[in-house]
Amino acid sequence: NRVDVDFECKGLIGKFFRSKKFFAVYSGCNIEHVPEHILVIPFLSTVYSLAWANRADIYVPCIDQTFLAALKKNKAVFQKYYPTIPFRGNIIPEKTVNTQSQEGKNKKAMVLFSGGIDSMSTFVSHYKEKPIVVSVFGADITLDKQEEWATKTKDFKKFTAKNKAEFRVIQSNFYDM
């Protein structure tokens, strides 16, 4: 249940990265049959805005068509809020894949949860959907701080149990990249 993405940076953007490898380990779910164009989404979500702001292109073998369209809309919003920054970088896939939605089949809301006000608001907004609550170990708390993460996880588990929500953890090197 692990995704590894090796990447290389050319030009000035390289100074923003400490690592040339992204990983994510998913607990509580099997990703064996998840296609590559979906598995690349967490990596792209981590690096796209930095690439755009630094006029860097990201080349990927394949990408989900809906996700790519959403990124283009997101880029327009960034440009609106930061008009002095030329968002000229692009995501350049070799191919796009139109992933067919499986309406009703395993469809469930999911919220990223750090315990902060934004994630709490998102949870409350989606409460009736009984969302899966997902926390990323390695995003706000670095992977070397096991004790701090254990305390947070204990709090998150209490919160999700009280609210009858499913809790999952993704371990990643977001922060250390």
C-alpha cells in the first residue's frame, strides 16, 4: 500500500526540494488496483503550485482528465489572487485518462484532517455524509516525531469515535520533500 514517485528538478526550482523522492503509505485500504493516473494525484497536489509559480513544467506519463481540468481551474484562481506572480509552469502528460465514475459503488466523502479550524469546518460541512477522516503523518508533523504524532492520533481517534466516523492515516514525506 505504498506509492513511490521519483522525480527530478531542472533549473532553479531544484533549490526548493530537499528530496527527489515522494512517498505515501496508505493504511486501511488496498491500492493494488488503483491506476497510475490516480496514484500520481497526491504527488502532483503537493508540488503543482510551486512549479507554476517558478515557471517549471511537470511531465507525467499519465493523468486523470478530471483532475487535470480541476488543476487548470485552480491555476486560474491562484493567478487571480496573486496577479504579480506569473503562473507559467504547466503539467504536461503523455496521455490523459477519463476515469469513469462508479456512481454509488464505494462512493464516500473523505476529509483531510489536521485538527485545525479549516479541517474541523470541512468535517462539520460534510458531517451528514459520514466522511472518512484522513490525517497525513508527515505533512504538519515530521516523520521523526513519532511521540507527537501518537498524541495527535489518539486525539483524532477520540474525535472520530465520538462522531462515528472512520479514521485513516496516510504516512508521507510531504514536509521533508
